[in-house]
Amino acid sequence: MAEARDYRAIGTRPVRPDGVDKVTGRANFGADMTLPNMIHGKVLRSPHAHARIKSIDASRALQLPGVYAVISGADFPSGAEGEISGEGGGTVSDLAKNIMARDKALYHGHAVAAVAAKTAFLAESALELIDVDYEVLPPVLDVDTAMADGAPLVDEHQRTGGGQGDAPSNIAAITKFERGDPEAGFAAADVVVEGAYRVPTAHQGYIEPHACTATLDEEGRATVWCCTQGHFDVRSMTAGVLGKSVGEIKVIPSEIGGGFGGKTVIYLEPLAVKLSELTGRPVKMVMSREEVFRATGPTSASHCRVKVGAKRDGTITAATAWLAYEAGAFPGAPVGPGCMSVFAPYDLDNFRIEGFDVLVNKPKAAAYRAPGAPQSLHAMESTIDELARKLGMDPIDLRLANCADEGTHAPYGPTFPPIGIKKCLEAAKAHPNYTTPKAEGTGRGIAAGFWFNIGMQSSAEVRLSEDGTVTVMEGSPDIGGSRASMCLMAAETLGVPYNIVRAHVGDTESTGFCNVTGGSRTTFATGLAVVQACEDIIAECKQRAAMTWDIDADQVDWTDGEAVPKPGVNIDVAPLSLADIAGNAGRTGGPILGRASLNAQGAGASFSVNFADVTVDRETGKVDVLNFTAIQDAGTAIHPAYVEGQMQGGAVQGLGWALNEEYVYDNNGVMENAGFLDYRIPVASDMPMIDTQIIEVPNPSHPYGVRGVGETPIVAPLAVTSNAVSDALGFRISDLPLSPPSVLAAIDAHDEA
Amino acid sequence: MSKVHVVTNVNGEPREMLCEPQQSLLEVLRDELGMTGTKEGCATGDCGACSVMLNGRLVCSCLTLGVEAEGADITTIEGIAEGSQLHPVQRKFLEHAALQCGICTPGFIVATKALLDRNPNPDETTIRYWLAGNLCRCTGYDKIIRAVQDAATELAHEA
């Protein structure tokens, strides 16, 4: 079991190995690829939220000089089968229909055709010459309408749970968790609080649009360059959509300009390969920002109802949750994880959780940082805040009275090993930002956050150069400093300085399989593979030293980066450093490599507690965040600056969702704010500094105690904001976003009542 | 439509190119000159990833036409370091972990240098409003602001 201990490399804050390339403009991102003879692809998108595609006629487009090919759904194999591995899940069949519509366009922006032409400008001009005959159908645009009897059907073949018996429904799946006797628990309660909460559709908002370049050679082998969170998954998804084998596709990841879950799926890659196949030339495709908003993964809008009962001393006696999430046009809203998260910070005997995965005519939801948890925990943590008010208890004390701890039987099944929620709550209570009373006229809100974290498959190879420098090769795209974390763990394990270790992200043919950079798994699982590969190196180095000294390998220790004879082994030799052994490797058996591959278990649940002070301008409805404090259990912070960065970035993403971000639709299902001017993510002048405190409750399943830290930070800020605004106003606004128009409307409605 | 011959000066070097009349300066830099350090995040002037200096003014190169570069002095991210020496702003971004994915970083660094060139001692509010045209989705801005403050301090000591 990992224990807090002194490390030499871990816990320091060195410059990341890929840093210089990223501050000089040399780093190559998705759109930076250029190949000889390259042409450009563009996508024609549905102008209707729901329409039957009666015919597509590309003849006028193909007459335009410099237009090489036009493709549509008919160019792709039908009957693609199989499940998608990785974080989001889903079927290859739905993926294939999402990236190119077949008989129906299911949302405004759904791809219906694609063009390859000499320039991007020409390809775009050609789109206007493709004639599509649509039969426009009524769209269904929100979760409540979609669940009502007689709603238009997004998919006439969809039955709840995938069965054949019942009538078609927009409800793709229902999830249920139950324990104890919730009704008896409510009957035993002194106080019962319940509420309904709506959270709007929000986009991951990565600054880099999706981009890829693809070629197909004369033997049918494809090479794809793209920005992705997981190139091995791009390979299998592209193969699935095209009906190829994964062995026929090589995927080379570029640097990635943000993903937050949205680049765990694909949109362009099979189209680019198909266009390359038809034209015999490399094809580059880059989305516009408008396409990113209209056609790539937002997360689900949701309608959540939560009810909590408690004794007068704060002990929770029962809780229920009813969670309905918009999946978009295909099944797969993150309502399962929403259900599993909603009560996770608490130790409950009696609860019932129901979740509904609901089809609507909007883009297919993709993973977004702790998918599903921000919505359901916004409802729960708002309800807990109301409960604290009714009981007259400090909201931290109420949470401490009920929080999960080591040994708690989590609502979603497992029994928790050591977890950090209690320490986070205690740290919050003692934090100077909390012990300082809030200023006159401000509101303070507090909430807890949670994410499971995942393990999954990773591989790593570690190689010694002849001068003893260390190369780490792994397959997890570095989305926020993970190369630095890999180098720190390798340096710690080998006992060598950080600056002689370099980590690289290999393509699908130069390194072993790694699942996506997602689920907060990279530092945990790929890090574990790196540590094990370094241990492999140490074992080999001990062998080589033993050979040099003519003793047995089990008589050799590895200390501070050197092989030394074990205490009591009576030989007079100088220690052999990594460089000594590497330099002599040719005479002791050849180059020294270490490797590891694994399916990591025991990711270690992650908890946070956040709080903030706000003001609300009653004339304009504008909410200002005065300060924000993020406290989170990182297990062990490998590179604390990048852990803080995750906490700060997640906080601001959550604040953006709480304060401003939402997809605004007209009655026909057309998104009206598909650009950064109108879909306003937080800018520097909107935000205060984000204070952080890292708690370290080591994860027993990792040699250095790592827990993933990337996703939990976005969860708590939604309820923090709601609770702080409610505190400032003296009444609750249940729905997000708390944008000036909606806050002003709520103030007016409250003043009238 | 025939291409336009443009003579310009990029990072102190004279450059000649042929550009389409509708091409933005961003497209010309990236596609005609192969200088891909300047990034496209939106192409509508909202995100600042394409920030460059044009005749001493900070502009979004996506909102500037390539033909407007005729006779101009342009500074891009590729021209911020002096030879093999990183500019203090670049170094402070690294030391403060002020980048995560790095796609917005070139724009932030160009915009920060533009700020410090004209105001060597900005307060936090000034920095936040100056950089409000540069979107970062990863960092929450905290470490970026601290890197800028630290770079300003270092530049003041050097001066």
C-alpha cells in the first residue's frame, strides 16, 4: 500500500518536456499537417433538425473544375457492427450514421455529404452545388417533450432498452439503482427537501477545431494524422465505419488543442480516408468553429429531480433522484454515470435513483469532463444546501455528518478504499477563505464534487541510450502536461534526474496499445505502465551489474540510480550508474529496454470540495465571482502545478457552464449561438484567481498513490454558483445558466410574488 | 480570380507571396508561408489564437486580409524568441505551467508581449482586460496571469 513519503522527483514542478515547442509555435497540432499533392475536404450539413433525405444529386458540384469527389451515406458500408471501446461507449453503427447521415438527418448540422477539392475555399463553394431533396419532419427538442406521449420519434426503430416488444420511444434506456427502503426513510425524516433542476446543453469548448489528414496507399493501407485524445480508438472506430481491419490503418496523433472528452470520438477521419481512396491524394479536413458547435459533442441538457429527508441532527434518512438527460440524436447520454455520481459523496442506507437516456433532435452527446456528474450533482448539492438552510446547520457540518469514507458501501456498488472527501471537507472548514466571514451584500456557496476515475489499458516502453539518458515511449496523447508526469515517475523510479528523461507519445505502430486520454486515467494507468517498465529496466540493470561483477543478480541492489552490491556481499567494486551500465550494454547483452502493458484496476475515486463568494447585481442580473477555492484529493500530486491547473481550469469551465454557457435553439432546432461571440466561455476579465489546496490521500492501487485529477474539478462549481447566488438573493434559482437575463427574470418574478 | 503579389516583412525578414484576394493573413501565414505557429480557433476574431503584431498593433490575423500585409511589418509567435534565447514571457509561461494543451499559447504570448511593450507594469485588472480577447479553455487563466505578472517583474529588473 502506498504511503505518504519523501520523493526526489515526484512533487516537484519542472518545465514540461514539450514546453519549448509550445511557446515557440513549433508544436504541430491537428490543422498543421501538410503533405505533397494534398487536397481539401469539406462537409455539407443538414439545414434541418429533422428531415428525411429523399435524394442527393452532386452532379453540379462535380462539374466545378478542381472538385475531385463527392461522397454521402451511400458510399459507406451499411450494417457496421460492434461496440466502441473507450470512455463513451456506444455502437459503431450509430457512430457511422452520426458522421454521415443515411436516410434521415437527425439534427441541424448533421453531415449529409462531403466534397474533396483543390482548395478548402473551392470545396466550400462546391457544397452549395450539391442538391439535397429533404422531407422536413417535426423535430423534438427537449427532454420533457421527448418523453411525453405522442412526441415525434427521433428514431422510429428505437425501443426502450433496445428490445423489440414495446412501442417505439424516444427513451433509449432506463437505469435504476435502489437500496434499503426510501419510503420508510422519508417517513422517519424530520425534514424533507425536494427540487427540480435544469442544466442546459454545453460544449467542451476546446480552442482547437477537429482536424485530420488522411492518405490511402495502393495496397489499401490508410494513414491518418489527427488531433485526438486516443489514436488507438480512432483507429478502431475508423476501421469500424469503413469496414476495414485495424491493421490496415495507422493513426499518428498530433499535439491536441484541448478535448475535455470531445475528442474521444471521431467525425472526420473516415470521410477523409474515403475521399483519399476516391481521389488517390492526401485529403485534409478541418472543421470551422461553427461546425464544432453544430456537429460535435456537446454534453447533455438535463432535467433532474432530487428529494432528501433528514433527522433534525442532520442525519440523512433517505434520498431519491430522477434524472433525465438528452442524448442527442443517438443513444448514449451520460446518464449512467450521472446516476452513479449523484449520491456518491454520501453514506446512505435508503435511496432510489432512476435515469433516462432520451433522444432529441440535437447533436449526439459526447463525453465532457466527468460526463453526467455535473448535472446530477448540481441537483444533489443544491438540495443539500437547501437542507442545511432548513436545519440551520453549517453546510460543511451537514456534509461531514453524512459523508462517505473508507468502508462506505458506495451507492453505485463498490466499497470505498481510502478516499478523501472527509479530509477535503475538514480542509474547507479550516480554510482562511471559509473562516473569513463573507462580506456584506455577498453570497457564499459550497458544494462537493466526485468522479470515479477509470483504469483501462495502457502500454509503455522505456529505453536507455548509450549515455544513460532515458526515453519513455507511450501512447496517451498529452493534453495537459502528462509527458512531464511520465518523466517525473520514471525519474523517481529509476533514481535519476528529471532532465535526462524524455517522454514521447508514439503512433499506433510505434508503441503499444493505450486507451484514450480520458476518465482521468493517464497519469494513473499509463503512469503505472511507465513505472513498471522502469522496474523492468532496473531488473535488467541489476542483471548486467551482476554479470560485470560476477555475482548473482539477487545480490545487487538499486539505490539512487546505481547498482550496488547488497549489504553483506563481500566484493570491492564501485557502484555502477545507469550511464555506466548503458554505456557498457554492448558487452553485457545488448541494448537495454523495459516494457509493460496492463489493464489497470483500482483507479481510486476522486472527491473535491469547492466554495466561492459572489455578488449579484439586482439591476442587471449579472453575477460576479469574487473568489473561488478548490480543494481536491489528488492521491499524490506528481506535478503539483499541473494538478492545480486541472483544478483551476475545471473550476472555470464549471463556472462558465453555471453563469453563461448554453445552446440557444429556435423552435426549428437551429442553434442560434454557434460561435464564441454568442456562446460565451469565460474570459480572463470574468474570473478571479482560483485558490487551490491539494489533499493527498494516496491511492493504494498505485505505487506512488496517484488518483486521476482531471475531471472532478468541473463537478462542484455548478452547485457552488447556484448556492452562492441563492445565498446572495435570499431565494433559490434552480436552473442554469445564471446568466444576466435569467437572473433578472427570476428577481422580477420573485419581487412580484 | 488571379492571385495578388504581396511583399511584406515577417519577423524581420522580407517575404514575397502570391495570395488569393479573399485569403486572410492567418491563411497566408499558415498555408503560403508555412508558419503554422499562429493558430485558428474560430476565424471570427473571438478567440485570439491567431494574434499577431501588424505594424506594431495587436490584431487577429483571421480578420486581416493577406493583401493588407503589403509593405507591413508582421511579428508572429515564431519571431518572439531572440535566436536561441526564449523571450522572458515564453520562459515565464513555462515556469508557471501557464499552458496545458498549448493551442492558445502562441496567441497569449504575442498578446502579452504587446501589452508589456506598451505598459511594463500592468496591474492584475489591466492584464485580465488586455487578455480578455484571448480564450483559454484549459487553465482558468490563473497561472497565465501570474506568468504575465512575473514576466513584467523580470523585464522591469532587466530594464
